[in-house]
Amino acid sequence: MSRTARTRPPGPRVSRVVFLRHGQSSWNRERRFTGWVDVPLNAAGRRQAEQAGRLLAGKGFRFDVGFTSVLSRASETLDIVLASMGTPDAARIESTWRLNERHYGVLQGVPKAEARRRYGEEQMFRWVRSFDVAPPPLSGEELAKLRTDPLYADVDRRDLPATESLADTLARTLPFWEDSIAPAVRAGRSVLVVSHLNCVRALIRHFEDVSNESIATVSVHTGEPFVIDFGADLVPLRRYYLRFRPHLALTRLARKVGRRRKARAWLASEGVSSDA
């Protein structure tokens, strides 16, 4: 009697998306709030991008499409990553203002230490780390300059913010995820997203349904690629850095805002900046 071989049913399809927070800029180094100010990478940031590209190539990644913001520190990071992988022209690149960093309003350009002295530690923590609290908006004059910036010539002036909370950042980022990035992932494309701290935090908050309180301690490392594996219906299965795994890409130190001092101390010890 012949024996019929038993075969395993195929496992669920996993779609892998690589996210990368741009390399360091001069304002990151000086610990200034950057937001939508178009500050380029510094030498350290370019090295970070090169290292990220070599790491990705060594792990066998090759990208079909790359998504990034219109800000040069992100788009330059993407260009350097692809060049360092030896595939400078292999990926289709799409840039959008919807992947810009969170707009920090009047805080943009202000050194963090000065802002803490001016507004107080607790107020700064609420503005920077909470989900639905925005800093004070730009003046009318500064907003008018933004609305005439050639980077945003094709954007409806009503969509250009004078300030943003993380909730506002998610509201303008999510449509691009749903209309452009998610369809590429579902189509089986290999996707790289090079963006900014708060865009990534906003998307992670959406993917994970992170509470408004816990989002205060979510951060990601500058210049370090991390992966989200998605299952059916783009449900996230796991998140991990490629270079090291002492912590997930979601760094959740505290479940309650009441533990924020411990969270800040740990983030500082890990060298994780809260600016973009």
C-alpha cells in the first residue's frame, strides 16, 4: 500500500517594509527643533546613510520603490542609501509633503534648552511627546512664507500647517500610506520608506493602536533601518532593527505619562533624540 506524503499548508504571506529615519542634520546636532525647515544632512548624517545602505545590501535587500518627504535631509538619505547599496537607479522614487516631519510651529529653529527655559519642562513635554497637543502656530508672516515656498507649489495652501500635533501629522500622513504605500506593499513590491521621527511615530501609533498616553515614549533611532513585517490585511506581525535588537523599533518605556522622567532618562542614555 502506497503512503501518501503529507504536505504542510503554505504559511501566511508576509510583506516586509523597511523604515528609516533620516540621517543627522546640523540642527539635530545642535539640538534645535527642525520640523519643516529644510536643513540638509551633515557629514555624520551622510555617513549614517552610507552605513544604512551597506547594512541593507548585506542583508540582501533590493528595493522596487522608495518613498520619502520633500525635505532634503530625508530625500538625500534615500539617495545615499540606494547608492551605497549599488542600486542608485533601481528603485522608483516618490516624494511627498505628506511624509514631512511634524510641523513644530513657533518652536522651529529654537534650541531645545532655550525652549525649556522659556516655556518650562512640563509644557515642552506635552508639546513634543503628547498625541493631540500642538505647539503655538507660526505667525501670519511666517505662514505666508511657507505658502510661497516652491517645495509646496502643488499643495493646496489650506493644507499647509502653521503647527501640528502628532494627531495632525497622522491625519495628513495616513492618506498617503493608504493611497500609495499600502497598495505597493499589497502588490508585492519591496518598499523602503525614508522619513522623519514623527511620521514614523504617527504610523506606528496607527498600526499598533498605541494609546495617547503610551505614544509619549515611542521613539526610533536616527539612521538605523528597521523592519515591520505585515501579515494579511497589512496587520503588523513584528518590528525589529536590522543592526541590533536590544529594543523593538517601538521603544515603549512607560505605559503611563507619569513615568515620563524615567522614559526621558532612558532615551537620553540610548542617544535617542526627540527632534526631527
